[in-house]
Amino acid sequence: MFTMSEVIEFAIRIEENGEKVYRDASEKVSDPSLVSLLQRLADEESEHLRWFSDLKGTVKEERVNSQVGEMGQSLLLEIVGDQTFSLKEWDLSRIVDLKEVLKIALGFEKDTVIFYEMMGSFAQEDAALAKLDQIIQEENRHIKVLSEFLHK
């Protein structure tokens, strides 16, 4: 199987991707309300990143033989399916249609919630589960805000 540290590392990458892309996009769009929204989303992704980084430091590393570890990584990739959890393939600065930027970000946030809900099934401590639930709520709020902005 895969270790909790591997799952947390994946979550860290998700948050890093989100923060970077939101910050980059906020510097390249001209709509002041969109700039503000993207900066706020980046700040929240940064907070999530710090929490996952702190959590990783508290998780005891389990010993897993290499063959089982490889199977776990394959299983994790299978679980998340075709969800990319990355905005790298999209150059948001080149997309001139504001609605397209919002749709891409919305898809990213929805994929993130799916992963974190799956991750919650592996959480063993009530405090970690409560914080993860809080992050899921924040990601769901991102979805709501992005959806509202999209339908303006």
C-alpha cells in the first residue's frame, strides 16, 4: 500500500500547484476583482500547504518493502484517475476569456476536494480529520466563489 506520508506529499504538491498558478495568474489578468480573488485563493492554498507540511512532520514513517510501495503508488494513481491536480498544462495568462480561466480553476478545485475526501478515509487522528474537513470546506468555498464569479 502507500504510506500516509506519500498521500500528504501528494496533497502538498496539489497546494503548491494551486498557489503558484493563482499567484501567476493574478499578476497577468487586468480585472481588479479577479486579481483580488486569485490572490485570496493563492493565500488560502498557501495556508493549506503549511498545514500539510506540518502534518507530514508528525506522521511516523512506516516501513514498506519496495514492491508493496510501488503497488501503493500505482493504487493511489488509479484512485485519483485522470484528475491532474495541476494547473501547469494551462497557461492562464494566455487565456483571454475570463470565463475560461474560472472554469479551469473550478475544475482544479473540484478535483482537489475529491482527493481530500478520499484522503479523509485514511486519517487516523480526530484532530487531523477535523483540520482536513476544514480544508475541504475551504476548497468547497473556493468552488462556490469561483462559480459565482463565473456566472456574473
